[in-house]
Amino acid sequence: MGEKIKLGISTCLLGEPVRYDGGHKLDRFLTDTLGQYVEYVSVCPEVECGLPVPRESMHLEGNPDSPRLVTSRTMQDMTERMMNWARKRVVGLEKEDLCGFIFKSNSPSSGMERVRVYNEAGMPVREGVGMFARIFMEHFPLFPVEDEGRLHDPKLRENFIERIFALKRWREVVAKKESRGNLVDFHTKNKLLVLSHGPKHYQMMGKLVAQAKALPIKEVYLKYQSLFVESLKLKTTPKKNANVLQHMMGYFKGQLSPDEKQELIEIVELYRREYVPLIVPVTLIKHYVRKYDQPYLKEQVYLNPHPIELQLRNHV
Ligand code: SF4
């Protein structure tokens, strides 16, 4: 794999003692496992906006759509201070070429969803977004984002990591000369990956690429980018993946022996019924791709969307 993927991350997840109580929230999967493929750009909104460690804890209060950030004991309003800092910080992050962000869950500054917001009666509703996280997501609407809590769910983890690798590959294409040929090449390799997430997007992107000659190339790239990013946000399902696997079988017409074909059909069905993980049929297809030297499938990102060591397709 070429250069590491750059990801933003809440500083305390890296084990830095920056939390209000002087502690941290080290997440070993993020540092030791994903960290092998990723270069992190850490952001601690509360420390970077000038607050000390340790410090008074804070919370959100008021309207969940535009809450105030207030210290919990002395009730100092930190809203303007945090917002002014955050607006500048996101502009600074533009030059980092990030492919996404991993936020600390539940934090009034860094949480990306379901953060507690207290109403006038002092009752919390879990409808808030941390102040920095909100400004970041508004500034970079296409970026994949997750929090460390959600990343413990194997499906959400797989989806997020697939998206950051996909965005990195797309950025590599954008960095080259914009041309219809480069776009067609990228699209051809990523077709089945897109199909496994969004069959409708797959069709729309196919049409867009086919019409690419009729439109200014910049416009085609921008439209393609938003469809690509949107499509990968949609979750894959056993049904969608089984459809892709069956589609792949079609490329071996006349090559698989009747026994090989039967075995593959059975394994795809076992996967569709969630008795075996996706890695099982994918490994068998990869074996046939190599055995029969299938040129189109050999190039498909779908067969190798992220490093196998991350074991993202091993869950049922
Ligand atoms: S949750 Fe955010 S603000 Fe709080 S310590 Fe972690 S990085 Fe800093």
C-alpha cells in the first residue's frame, strides 16, 4: 500500500492525557491495528481552544440544533470561544488531505451524534452533536466520519474503513490529470464495490461515465465524486453482496467445472443466509480468478477493498 491514509482523530483516543480529568481514552484497535495503515492528525478541541488539563467538565444545553457549551459547575459559557477556534481549525485542516475523522463519542465538543443536551429542567436528551464535530461535518460534508463506540460494531467498522480506503484511491485519481480515460479506468475497477452498496448509484454512475464526453470534465468528476461517496455510505447487506458474487460467477462461463460451479453456488447461498462470513465466498472467487486468470475480475477493488489483516469481512 502506498502512502498511509490520513485521518483526523480526537486526541484522547490516542492515549494522550488531555481529558478534563487528566485521563485519556486510548483505543487499542485504532492505535495498534488501524494505526498501521493510517497517519493520524489529532485534534483536542478543548485543549486547543486554550483550556487547561485538568479542567472543569462541560456539557451542552438548550436547543439540540444550536446548543450552548457550558462548564458544569461554574456555568461559564464556552460557546463563542469554541466556535471561533473550531471555524479556524477546520480551515487549517483543509491542507491535511484527510480521508475522514474518528470522533470521541458522547463528548460535548467531539461527539458526532447522540450527545446529551440538557433542557431548562436539567433533563438530558441524546440529540446533540459536539460543537467541534458539528463544524467539522458541515465543513467537510463528504468525509467519512465515525466515533470509536460505533466502530466496535463490525458492520459499521467495515463500512467506515472501506470508505476511507475508497476515498484515498479516488484522491489518487483526482491528483492525476483529469481525463475521461482515467475516470473510466477508476469506474471499471470500482464497479462491483459500488454495486455492493448501492445498485441505483451503480446505474447512475454508469450513465454519467458513458455521457462523460458530452460534459465538461470538471463537472463529470464532481458529479462522479458525490455519487461515489454517497453510494459507499449505503450499507452492504448479505443480499447485495450475494448479488455481486452471483454477478461475478457469470464471468467464469465455460471455465468452472460443474462441481466447482455447484460448490460456489452453495457457498454464496450459505453466505446469503448468514451461516458463513463474506470472506469465505470471496476467497473462493479469488481462487478461481487466479486459476482461470479472469482479467476483468482480477482488477476489481471489490475483491481487495482493504488489507485482509484488518479482518473486516470475517463477521456474520
Ligand atoms: S473528547 Fe475531544 S475535547 Fe474531550 S479530551 Fe477527547 S479530544 Fe479533547
